[in-house]
Amino acid sequence: MTYLATAVRVMIASPSDTATQRDAIERMLTRWNGSRGQSAAVNLVPVRYEAHAVPAAADSAQSVINGQLLDSADIVIAIFGNKLGSATDSAISGTVEEIQRAIEAKIPVHVYFSSADVPRDQLSDASKINDYKNSFKGLYAEYADDSELADAVRNAIERDVTLWAGAVNGPKEAEADPVIQIQRENEVKYNSKGNPRNHTRRWIEITNQGGSDAEDFTIEVDAGDGVFFMAEPDEPRTLHRDDLIRIPYELTLGASNQAEAVMSWTEGKERKVKQRTLNLIN
């Protein structure tokens, strides 16, 4: 089914040592489009210099990136890992120049610094980041890993898209519409010896995509044995319009492939119920 939506360009600005972080944010933007794009009438378009900048003669490479990507961005997500990046003619790094230029153009910009341990061979680079962080004017956030970064950026995106939500399709219908689906993300974790291992994060995601609040919202999930829910809501709550609930879960040996989810809420004086079958091994 087709739908009309406003394309919102989200530029991911960062030095070259943050490739996995940029990938995690792009995956999150894609998931957001799948779960929220139609209801918000917004499509988030990831913009990355390595994928979207094209060669052009100019005073500097940074001026090309500014002209082709930054100046037409609607939102800027700036990420720092262990490096600040290479200096430009007007700033201590290209990413810092992009932050400054976005602020001057009144483009929403969100800045994130890594709080992970720094390898010894990158301590001098990390000190430059600390100096910039201490001089930064505004509010920034820190992240411990890619999944925490993606969650933090999603929260910022949810706030920003209210500027464009409904611009094409007009206001939403005045009724609640809780939508439930399974989400997953692959990540690499390291054990105490520094050895990498693959891990899949899974969670149930519920979003109220309707036009009014779902009061006294409850959810019951019957998944059988082998499924461990880490944060299942046990008290009724109001699921506001565009609110998001995440219920992380882990699968053990012999876990069932499917679960039955029953959502119920009050709208006006009427109690409404929606039931869905979920594929837990998505």
C-alpha cells in the first residue's frame, strides 16, 4: 500500500573511526521508517558522506561536503568515537565544522560522545575529544555501545519529526491504534578476554500510531517456556499518541517460535482489545 510522506534528510556526521556507529544509526532509521513512517507521514533519509558526496573541484573537500550534504540536511546526528578527525580551514575537525555550520543554519543537531574504554594507542586522540567536549556549548549525550547510541538517537528523532509529522496527510484519525511488532539488531560483544562474539538483541515494540491516547493500556504475552522477558509491563499505563514501549527478551534452548500477544485499552468508555501472533525468532 502506498502512502504520501515528507522526506526528512538525516545527515550522519562523524570522523572515520565510527563506521559501525554510522551503520547502527542507519539501521535504526530504516526500522523507524517501517514502524512509524506511515503513521507520521515522514520518511527518514540517511545521508552519509562516504555514500552520497560526489567528487567536485572546490576550495576544500569539506566545502564540497558542506554544499552537497550538510546545507540541505534537515537533521544532523554528530558522533565521536576515539578520534576528533582532521582539521579544516575553519575548525579543529570536519565534524566540528559541520556541527558549527548546522547550529548557525538552525538545523537540529544532536551530538554523541563514546564513553567506552580508549585503546592505549589512541589516548592522544581521545584527549583532543575531551578538550572539545569540555568546551562544547549545549547538551550532549554519551553512549557505551552501538545499541545504546541507536536508542538515544531514536529518542532525539522522535522529538524532531514532530516538526514534519502529518504535513502531507494532515491530522491523524482521533482514535488510538497500538501497533505491535518484533524488532531485532545484530551486534558484536566482547568477553573479558577481548574476544568478539555475535549477539542478537530482540524486543517487542509497541507504538500508538493513532490519533488519541490509549488509556489503561495493558499487554499480555503468552510465549510458553524458553522465553525470558526482561521488562514486561505489569501495571496499566496510558499509551500516549506516538508513545513507544519496548519489551526486551531473550530466547533459550527449546523456546517457542511464536507467541500470542493481547493488548487492551480504554478509549472513551469503551474497552478495546487487539490480539496478534508474533514470530519471536524474527
